[in-house]
Amino acid sequence: MRLQNVNLSETGMLELDIMELPKHCVLVISEGKAKIAELPYHAETSIVTYKGKVKRVNFDEGEDF
């Protein structure tokens, strides 16, 4: 799976070292959970929500000819 969990502290604080993150990435936060994914080189990435909550993250990848 492309999305990876991001650890939150016991107090719910989110701490990220931006030097360790991929150069291009997306951070999704919903319902007290945080996940991160590296963005593909050529793709359309969509975040699907349902009733205000993140339901799915879709990656539609392609390649230039």
C-alpha cells in the first residue's frame, strides 16, 4: 500500500522532519489519523471523501510517450 501511517504523540501532536520526507508527497489527516504518501512522477491523485471523512486516496498513474 502506498499510504503509510504517521506516528502521533500521546498528546496527539504531529511531528515531521521535512528533511526525511520524500521530495513530493501528500499528507492526509482525517479522524485523528495521519497518513503520508509519495506522489508519483506522472499521475492524477484524488482524495475521495464521504460525509466529511476521507474514504479513499486514488492514484491514476500514467507515462508520457
